[in-house]
Amino acid sequence: MDWMIMLAQLLLSLSFLVAVHELGHLLAAKYFGMRVEQFSIGFPPKLWSFKKGETEYAISAIPLGGYVKISGMIDESLDTDAMNQPPQPWEFRSKPAWQRLIVMLGGIVVNVIVGVLIFIGITFAFGDTYILKDAINNHGGFQVGPIGEDIGLKTGDKIVKVNGNDFKYLIDIVKPQTLLANDAYYTVERDGKLIDINIPANFIQKFNKKENAANFLDYRIPPMIGKVEKETLAAKIGLQRGDTFTEIDGKPVTYFDEAHKLIQAHKESNVDSISFKIARNGQILSFREYFKGMKSIGFYPMEPENYLAEGKVSIKYGFIESIPLGTERAFQTLKTQITAFSKVITGVLSPKESLSGPIGIMQAYGAEWKWDRFWSLTGVLSLVLAFMNLLPIPALDGGHVMFLTYEMISRRKPSDKFLEAAQKVGMVFLLALMVFIFANDIIKLF
């Protein structure tokens, strides 16, 4: 059932984005009097269609793209027979280069506009909820997981600056623009001293893995019991929700990570019994229990959302406020994607780790349908689709833009045979890239 929910979100998002992208081409082509033969969401075989005027509108079986067939244009259909006929006034090839350029940019422009509108919409509809940095630093600093320890952070560190700049919210620590910055680093306060911790250039690859993001940084929580597991030591001795550990094996504890560490250390010792003290309703209860061979005491900590309530800030924006803020966030997202792509091209980031296909994107949507997450990811995908389509690769819009720009500057149009050959090369390259991305997604599953 989980994969069906993820797949449904992916297909809805892609279908919507492909539809608006191809609609951009269609509207621009029709505006300049070009004949549009077909508008398809998905690739053949065709499932359903209807015809209005000279255009057939279709939904096809492979929901990983779409296309608009414009008369007299060398595209993925490679209709060479039509191209061998004399040019007609309604054809793409008969129009001025500047009109053809606008048609090819139509889908990209619409995807950028849609991405911006989505970011404005989610900013207005959902607002923001942040955790203040000072609230974390004032409650014992950060609990650091394995990938945080790998770069030199330690539990109890207080992060006071990011890349040399002061910051206000927890989210600022892990923003893509933070992790992708050149020579990125955190400034932490540890034992009363300030220390700079360098962030490796490829760290974002580790952080973006779902299992690692949860093992980087979190705020520290009290060693309070939230749930007692059945048929465990905790259940046997009557531990209750709300009980708080104050001491384990004679060592005082203030935070859950300290309690967890002491319990793990005891498991590795040769001591048969474990001692601990619990605070309950103003009383201190002492225990010494046989623990040899046991995996845990048998409890889960109190839910994290019950802590730092005073450190959470919720912000709602009016519609007018949301317009510049959402627009800024959309273009910041686009800038981040371009920065990440440049680091892949230059070898700083591994293509294998950085690129995700339909399976990876599907997993990002998650097994629970949350509209804020759905629209956030859809907005990002719209901007990514615009950027990727602008790349100067034949068979993409950017390839057509490249050749049209050459034609406008040189006043010479590339021959149809050259454009056909370039289209074939581009299609082979894109097919190979799709195979690589699909295979990479499958490998990541195991």
C-alpha cells in the first residue's frame, strides 16, 4: 500500500508538470500561427484521445514525459517524410528564428512560473514553523549522530555560526545552500571555546540519504519515559510514562542521550546488574536489577514534540507578503539546483549519489500523503524540469535553443540533415542517461 501512495503522488505531480510544460509550447506555437498536430501527456502507446481543430489531445501509457508535435519541426518523432516536403506557411520551420525561439522557451518559462506560483501558494497556505537556535543552545546544545560525529561534531556542541554568519533557526544548519557553499563550516562552542568544524564538499550526499538525515543533529531531550514495552525489564518493575531517569550506575543524567550511552556501556560490561534512579511525582525511586544478556531496559523516550515548546516559532503570511517571499524561495531553490549540478559536473559530487530518478523521487514523496510536502516537492520538480530542459543537449528544448541562437547570430540556419542527426544523438544520450538513472535507483534500494 505504501508504494501505491508514493507512486500515485509521483504520477500526479509528473502529469501536472508535463501538462503545463507542453502547454507552454502549444500556446506559443498557436499564437504564432503554427499548426500543432498532437499534444500528449505520456509517451505511446496511446490510451485515450480526442481531436479539436487540427490538434489531437492524448493521454498515453508511459507517464514519464510528454510531447507536442508541431508541424515542420524536427523533434523526437523524426518525421523525415514530412520534412522532405516543401515548407508550408503554418510550419515551425517557416517562421522567423525569434518566433521559433519563443516557442522552444515556452515550456521552460511556464515551468518557472508554475514553480514560483507553487512556492507562493505553499508559503501562504502553510506558513513556517521553526525551532530557534538559542532554544537548543540553552538546553544543552545538540545531540549529534554518527554522520555528525564523522565531521567532528560532538554531543553538547552549541552551533553559534554557519559559514561565519550568525543564524536564527535550526533549519539554517542543514539548508542546501549551507551544505553546498564553498569551504562550508560550522562554528561551535565546546567547553567554553569556539571551534570551526569544516563541512566536507560532498557531505550533502550523505545528508540527503533518508537514513542519515535522522542521524545528523537533533535537540537534546530529558531522559523521560514515553512508552514502556511489554514483557521487558521496564514493564516487570513497573516503570511508567513520565518517569525520568536521574542516575544510572551512580552517574547523574540530564539528557536522554546520556542515559542511552550509559545503558549501552553497561551492556558491554561484565556486571550482572544495573542500578538506576527514577524521579516520579516528586519522589526518587531506586532500582538494582539483573541485566546480563538483555538488549535494553525496554522503553521509548517521551515524544520530542513535547519539548522546546517555547523554542518553536510559527509564522503565518498574508497573501501579499507571500508573493515576494515565495518568489525568493523559488529562485533560491533554482540556484541551489544549479549549484549542485555544477558540483556534479566538476566531480565534487558523485553522479551516482546525487542523481535520482522516478524511484528516488517517489520515495521522497513518502508513504503518507501530505499536501504541504506534495506541493513543495512538485514546486522543486517544476524548477528542476525547467533547468534540465534548458541544458544544450539535442532532443531537449535547450538543444533547439542552442541551434536557434546560432542561427540568429550567424544568420545561417543549420541544415535539416544536421538537425536530424543531432536529434538522434541527443535521443541516444538521453536514453542512456535514463537507463543509468533507473539502474542507479534500483541499486540504491538494496
